[in-house]
Amino acid sequence: MVTRVAVMDRDVCIERRCGYVCAKVCPPNRMGEECIVVEKDGIFPVFSESLCIGCGLCVKKCPVTCISIINVAQELSDPVFQYGTNTFRLYGLPLPLEGAVSLVGKNGIGKTSAIKLLSRQVKPNFAVFGKEWTDDEIMAKLPIESRRYFAKTKEGLKLSVKPQHIDKVRDVFKGTVAELLGSVSGGKKRLDEVSRLFKIEDILERKLDQLSGGELQKVSVAAAYMKESDIYYFDEVTNYLDIEERLRMAVIIKELAERKSVMMAEHDLTFLDYVSNYVYILYGDENVYGVVSGVKNVRVGINEYIAGYLKDENVRFRGYEIGFSKHSEGEIKAATLVKYGALSKEFGGKSSGFKFSSDPGEIKKGEILGLVGKNALGKSLFVKMLAGVEQADDGDQLGLKISYKPQYISAEPVVVSAMFQGKDINMGVLEDCKRKLNISMLMDKELTQLSGGELQRVALTLALSQHADAYLFDEPSAFLDIEQRFEFASLLRRVISESEKCAFVVDHDIVFIDAIANRLVVFDGKSSVHGHASAPLNKRSGMNGFLKVAGITMRRDKDSSRPRINKPGSQLDSEQKAAGEYFYYDRSAEEK
């Protein structure tokens, strides 16, 4: 039996643009059946999934690409939750276990919806709308394992949730960091202990609306951590954090999972691999439907996700495997495209400001330089000065035609397609980006209607598709899921290599940087006080120096070759540190 799913994006559907061409071309409609009908309010069409024959004509003819008709090649029971008629639905639920469990899957596949259901922010509705479900009715429809979980929550199981969208914390609380944490803590002693643990002592008296993205992320995780609960839900904790802060978060959450149950949704592979004991894989079609797999050991589960095939379920959910080279991207032999001089800039006074300097360097044709280091050392400032967005006190910008994607993207009331008008666009690259980053369906939306991940994909497409000599990307992996990160990495490598142009990329995802960078610029110094950028270094030297400061050693998985962080103090960690090889030890190591 084939399960057919019909979804329509009502933010895009505009009747005056097409006169409901979907209903006019539908074969069942032309035979007198009501497969696609207009709702009583006369605004949007409604699709009957039982009458739909899956011909795809409505999808092809829709001028604004707002319809998705998916034939799911497996029998599925009723969704546990659906947002409304012809909208996203979720099949199955993950469940917390002892230790740490992670939800792995691309954006728009139901991870946040699952957390909202488990934390009782929304109720299961089993795709029945307009009905107020009682607890007894919900329990009768759930499978036995889910029934036991919800029974415990009803009996007083304590839950703590760190939300995905941390800006909402500012909307509901207007005070200082200390006041927020004090409202959930067990007194001043507990507040002092947690603020030291998360290294947020210096910002306790700041108001939430004065915090940077990274500071607000740490405060949000700390607030959830401080609550005395039985189960902790963390929805994306690494955005805005540097590698050292990510490792600190990983250690904190891993330690918490030794005492309590933890469930986490995350896209940083090395982070969730390090923290988790088990994973659930969510697969399906973005913003259409999601299916929850059975629970899997973390290493097996991540490798199955990378392969795109679930062995126990016998389901292939992706037509290709995410590939990891057994060897890191290395230095290329090519002519120098441009040399850049030393740069420096100083903000504020000598006693209270920030001072930045950099060594001179050069970048080759077809080369990508990865810029790595802790937050607040000047990485964004460095690319801004190269791009001419920020004026250096000493030193000049690159002197090339620049395409620049900033760290923070503003959402203006402008239609996405208008962003590309009047720009010097490489149409071949634009079409590749639209297909690979899945933004065709976004072209008729306003920027203000987009999620963080959608806005990021549009900004990356705009930057990469413009004709330029040098491409500067500041944190391109933020808000992207695992698959999108690798799709963009592949696009970026191909465009830079084939055009023989160059790119500077700031990012904190080690797997992503490893996949794209030929050489590294390493930033050191004291955060918010002074920062310094090295000249470009070969990958091994740069990563060894960078990871040594962070206290991390890494290895490759013996099956998938994906990068993995060694457990601190493990035999391999100690052996690599003794050898001074923090980045992918040469000898093959047995997995533990």
C-alpha cells in the first residue's frame, strides 16, 4: 500500500496569480470528482489525498511552486501529529532513554515538532482537526511505549526544555541574565556554580537584549540545565558557539546525561556523536512529512544516516551516501591569485577596547582558506576588512571584486526573487544552488517569512552565484542541517575550483571546515581583548595548533571516515597528545 501525502505552502499560494490552475488540470476533477476544491472561505484549495492519483500535473503547473505530492513507498499508520489540512505531518515518536538520545535528520523533518509533543507544548491530534482530544483518547491511540511515557508526564514527571529559537527567550523575559537564572536556580550558590561552569560570570548583570548570539545561546542552555528536572530537552545548542564552547557544552550535557535523561536535536555531527548514547533518525520530505526510525546505537545510527539506508527498517531515504574523504582537503599547487598585507584595527581605548592584527598572506587560484579560532578574536572583522565593509587602521582590502555573505542576515520585506535582480549573476551557478539548496520554492516568498535556515540558504545562493574574484563567507553552516552543509561544501569547492577564483570561510564546524579548506588561517589571542590572525598554514599544522589550544584530539571513523572527537583521557586521546598529533592520527585505531 502506498501512502500519499499532499502539502501546500499557503504563504506562497496566490489565487490571483494563477486562478487555481491546480484544480483546472487535475484529472480526477475533470472527471467530476472533488480531488482539489476551494475552501469555504474561497482563499486556498484543499487536496483530497485519497482521491489524488499522484499524476503530478498540479505540481508541474503551479506557477509559484507551492504544492508537494509525495508517494511514500511504505505503509504508514495515522500521523501522530499534523498541523492542519494539507500541511506537515509526523509519523511516530522518539522516546527518552537513560543517558543521551539525539534526533538526527535534516531541517523541516519534525525534530522540533517531536520535542514539542514530548514536552507537552502541543498535543497529538492524529491528523483529526477541530476536535479537542482528551488525555484518555490520546492514550488509547498511542502505542504502548508512548502511552507509558505520557502517563509519567501526567503523574508529575518534570521536564526542562531549551528551545530552538533562542530569540524567543528575549520576548518572554526582559531582565538581566542573573535575574533569569535566579528565577530557575536553587539560590545564589547554585547560580555562582552554574555561571562558572558555563563561563558566563562576566555577563550576569547584562540584560538579555544586550547579549550576542553566542552569549544568549549559553544562557539559554544554562537556564534549562539549572532546572531540577527528570528529562532535559535541548533543541540545537551549537549555533553561534565556537569549537571550544561547543566542547564545553558537550562535556556539560554528557555529564548531565549520566544522571538524568537527555534528548537533543543537533546538526553538528562531532558534537552529537560525542554526547549521545543513542539516536533516532528522522527521514521523509522537508516540510512535507517526517518518519521516526527505531532507536539505534549512536555510531551505527550516524553511519546509517550518512549512508542514507536504515538496515532494520529496510528503508532507503536518500539516493546517495554523504561521502567523507579518507584524507583531508590539502594544499593545492596553483599560481597565487592575490597577496594581502598585514591588517590592524583598534576599537576603544588601550585599556578597555579591542585590538586586532594579522600577518600578511597570499591565496592561490582555486583555493579555499578556512578561518578558525575562538569567538571574539576578530574573524568577522578580518573578512569585513578584506571586503572593504570595515576600514582597517593599517593595511588595504583585497583589491578584487568581492562577494560577501555576512555572519548576521537581516530579513527585509522583500521577495526573494527580487534579491537577484540587478546583480551580476552566474545563471549556471544560480540554477545549481536552487536545485542543491532547495530554494526554488522560496523564490516567491518574502524574506520576513523565511526561517533561519531558509534565510541562510538564500544568502549563500546570492553570494555564491554572483560573478566575483573572491568569495567571503562568515559562518555559512549556521542553521543548515547536515545534508545542506555538505551540499553547500560541494557547491563551493566546485565553483571555486572551476572558476580558479578564491574563498575565505569562517566557520566553527570542524567537519565542514575539513571538507572545504585547503589551508587554514588560525586566530589566537584573548577574546574581546586582542586577536591575531596567522598567515595561511597547511591543514595539519593549522589544525594541530588550533585543536591543541582547545584540548581536543580527533580520529576518523573506520567505516565512514567521518571525523570523531576522542574521549578526553582515553588511550587514543593520550597517545595522540603525546605524539603531538591532534588532527587525525596516522595509524588506524580500533573503534571502542
